[in-house]
Amino acid sequence: MPYGPHTDADRERMLATIGVASVDALFEDIPAAVRSAGIRLPAPEPELVLTTRLSQLAGRNRTDLASFLGAGVYRHHIPAVVDAMLQRGEWYTAYTPYQPEISQGTLQAIWEYQSLIAGLTGLPVVSASHYDGATSTAEAALMTIRATGRTRVLVSRAIHRHYRDVTRTYLASGGHVLDELPTLPDGTTDLAALERALADPAQPVAGVILGQPNAFGLLEPMADAARLAHAAGARFVAVIEPVSLAVLASPGEIGADIAAGEGQPLGIPPQFGGPYLGILAASDDLVRQIPGRLVGRTRDLDGRRAFVMTLRAREQDIRRDRAASNICTNQALCALAATVYLSTMGPHGLRDVAAGGAAAARRLEAALAAVGAPRIHAAPYLNEFAVHVADAPRVHAALLERGVLGGLVLRDWYPDDPALADALLVCATEVTTDEEIARFAGALREVLA
């Protein structure tokens, strides 16, 4: 922080007032093994020296790689207007819109975002805001539990590993159960296993979670899975990649009750850990179960258009035990980026982005197969797929030495799966060039030889 107003004496007075001996005592509930041991910083330096050292550290980042890494975060062209709009003062300086009379810009931005995501997902209720795709998926799972009164959720093994881990953590804290559904040899979710799990009368299911595309980039039989879930009285959650919805059936069209996913592809550049944007949309009957904020449009006493906070089921606004979520923040600036991106691209432009990525992926598949790295799964895909290479971790490291980021080593996500022990998950988007594909294939040929 550039300015910390509290002196040591101030902190001692605050601790004495609440009857705590030290700041460390405030964190005694956190196990010592995972508690921070403090930040070990070097001695102070003059600003010029420090700036030079930080520039040298930043220079160690690789910016020359031909990247084929997707796995939930994707490279896309971002029109210049997105950044230009984000830097306008009426957007950039606004934060939580608790006072609508002075927050009309922020409220309108959220309302426009919700309207666009509703059109994209085919679901009428859209929440703002959530940290990322993992947290919005976890919130979706909790929504199914609240809506059904049941405590068991089924999640496909082919859901992003981080999403599954975060959802399991959320559910475990409330004593709920998250069971994984197996996948078939073609990489899609085993619907027969889903049907058996739903038929167990001793363990009624609150919700079923599948991805489209799934974690392997494959297209799932979403409508069939939704029908099975609804027949058993469960809610169906579709984990989406938003750009794909320009060419795939929307969650609303396939019968999903909830859509969750990562909004990063919509005008937000890839970066380490965010900030990103969790998308969460739902059907009308779940409006009281959705966390976050809902903004509405109305008229003031003079008949002028006005935006208001319609619903806030957050612990900051109601009793904590009645809150739909105790973990949600204001990602309005990221939501604005998505809003400007979608408004700029339009439906036809977004379709071009999705189709361009699919076409590049077909060229990438052919190039990699020609040098000895064929696809692993037989199911259809959009712009991401897994290929087989012997000793994938070694190959991945060797590719990096040649200036190619060869996707994700799937052994990191699935260490106990022999079928994925020698697999790379690779991705192409509309910004992937034929030169980059040729560079990847040439480097892979060298490494495999």
C-alpha cells in the first residue's frame, strides 16, 4: 500500500479494545502449517535502483513464445476500444454501487452486461459479479442444493480441474457431497453412469454439472444429460466457454437451469491469476437463489431512465445466515470489458472468432498428426484437443527451449490416469497463425526425433 495511516500505537489500541493480545491471534483458526510466515523483503533501496531491478525481473518473462496453451484461459484479439472505454474516469474510478444516485454509470454497465450475457446464454437471470469460472461453478452447485433441498452434486470428471477442486472445497464446508462422473474412451461424460447415479434412492442428487466444451475441448451430449437430470428431480448446470456460444446451442436451448463459466475470453487478456470474470446465469425460478447483484432499469419521478440495484443476496446487505453467498466481490470493470467486447464484435463478429479458432485448430490437428502426435479422443471438438506424445513432460520442456508453449501436460490434472500420462492439451484461436502452427510442428518433429 502506498499509504498506511495506522501507527503501532493505533494498532495496539484496536487490539486492546477487542481484547486480543496480538495480530497473530486473529488468525489462530488457520492451521499453523498453512499460515503465512511473513514476507521476506530486502532492505529499502532508492527508487531508481529499485525500478531498474524490477525491470530486470520483468525482463525474464518470455514474450516470444508461440503459445498453444488454453485450458480455461484463451488468447483472443481485443479491439482497441475495449481498453479505451475501461480507462474512462466514469468507469475506472467507480466501485461498489451502494448509492444509485451517484453510481448510474456503474449500474448501467452492470445492467448492459447482464442483458448481453442473458442473450448469449439463453437464460434470463444474470448475476454480477464473481471472481472467476471456478467460483461461479461452485456457486452454481450451491444454488442446486438450495433449490432442491438435497446435498449431493454430480460433476463430470471432464470439468476443469480447478473448477472441480474449488467446488469440492465450497461444498465440503457445508457438509455436502461432490461425486465425480467417469468419462468414456472418447473423452465425453459417461451418461450411463450418470443415469445409474441419479437412480440411487438413498442419495438423491441436487445438481449435475457438465462442461461445453469440456476440459478436453470436446463437445458433450448436453441436452441428453439435462433430460436425465430433470427426470430425477435434479438441476442441470452447464459450464460454458462464452465465445463457443456463437456457434453452439446455448444453455437455455439445451435445457440447462444454470450456466457458469469464465468470462476472460470476452475482452480480458490472459494474465497470472486474474482479475477475471465469473459468469453465472440462471432460469427465472432460481432468481432468489442466485448470489451477487441484479441491476434493473426503471424511471425516476421525472420520467427519466434510471438504473437501480434490484437484488443483493449478499452477506454485506442481509443477515449472514440468509445470504446466498458470503464470497462475492465487484468485478464490474471486468464485466465492462466483456460488455464493450460483445457490443463491438456483435453476433456475427463473435461467430467469426469462434469459427476462426475452429478452423485454426483443424490445421493444427493435421500438422501435429503429420509429425507423430495424433489426437487421443474421438469425440468432436471446437478449438482445443489432446494429442499423444511419449514422455509428455519432457517434450513440453523441450518445446519451451525451442520457443513453443505446447499446451498443458494433462498428467498434471490427471496424475492417476494412464490414458492421459502421455498427453498434451493444445489449443488454437483466431489469432493463431499458420506460421506458429508450422513452428510448433517443426519443433515437435525435432523433439520426437
